[in-house]
Amino acid sequence: DGGITQSPKYLFRKEGQNVTLSCEQNLNHDAMYWYRQDPGQGLRLIYYSQIVNDFQKGDIAEGYSVSREKKESFPLTVTSAQKNPTAFYLCASSIEGTAYNEQFFGPGTRLTVL
Amino acid sequence: QKEVEQDPGPLSVPEGAIVSLNCTYSNSAFQYFMWYRQYSRKGPELLMYTYSSGNKEDGRFTAQVDKSSKYISLFIRDSQPSDSATYLCAKYSGGSNYKLTFGKGTLLTVNP
């Protein structure tokens, strides 16, 4: 089955710790994205990558870091510098060439800071 | 002014009602408009998309764009409890950065 997988589904972090959220896709999509979703805030773009070894900051990149060493993988690290990391994190991917840039989303990771 | 504004609701309707979900947008450049549906604790999925203006119908769902008022709407006819979800409007302005701009989402509950 083709799709996007995110792990873990739930993640608990102590204050001051860095954590890494996994995102893998087997859709052969070029572009990948990380969003953060808070109640009443919709989706806010953290980082995106259009090609391997290249990525750009989104609207709320502070306190986060990413890497794109492989086409199918786009892990997100939430660092201790992120002041309010408790949220639902969504990874997405899209294929180059569609006129409307349909993005396909993973099931999400819910991060809670204890 | 945010690029896409959406009333977060929540919206609660009885089964069978006609539902109207709305967003407004700024920046009138060439663009596509999309509606994503997100069930609780799941990732969003694309429901419909339209280009710049006009209507598009798919079964019980109709997406409409009014360029003069910069309004985008999603209508759901004969609403069902299975339609209960958060609906997110989004726009894509083209170009090379592939970015979508999302509204805040409207939580819809259809009561049996």
C-alpha cells in the first residue's frame, strides 16, 4: 500500500529534551512538508522540502529542525528551544507537476510535553 | 490580514440539513482553492478543488468560488453523521514553492 507513515502516534517529552518525529512516504513524491496543528489554529507550516538535501523554513520554523537525506524520509526534530511544543504534528507530501498541488497527509503524531 | 480566513465554528446541524461552510481570501492572483476534510485524530484528505471561479459538484458536495467577493464555499446536501469532521479550506497560488495556505478549519457535527 502506498502512503505516508508517521511514528510514533503519541509522544511524551520532558521539558528540555529534543525529540525526533519520523515521516516516511513510499509515494515517490518529490516534496514533503511538516505542519503543526493546534486547536482553533488550522495548519501552520513548519518546514518544507522540494528535493533531497534541500529544505526551506515555513511560517513557524523557530525551535524546529529537519533533514532530507533520502527522498522518502523527512524527520522533524523538536528542540528544547521550542517554547510550546505540545501539538498535533502532520507530515505531508506532494508530487511535482499537478496544477493544484494536492498534498497527502500522514496520520499525525501527538506530542505532549510533561 | 491573513490570506485565508475561516470561521472555526463549531457548527452543529441535524441529519439531512444543507450545510454551508465558508472562507474568505485575500490576494487575487491566479490560484486554486481546495477543501480538505479531517476526521478526529486523523490527517486531512482532499475533498474537492476548484480553479479561481465557478462551481464544482461531486455527489452531495458543491464547491463554489466567488471572485468578486473573494468568498469560497462548500455546500453539503443531505448531510450525514459520517460528514462530521473538521473542514479546512486552502489555497494554492502556484509558483515554485508548492505552499498551500490553510484556513483555521470549521468543526462540523451532524446529529442523527
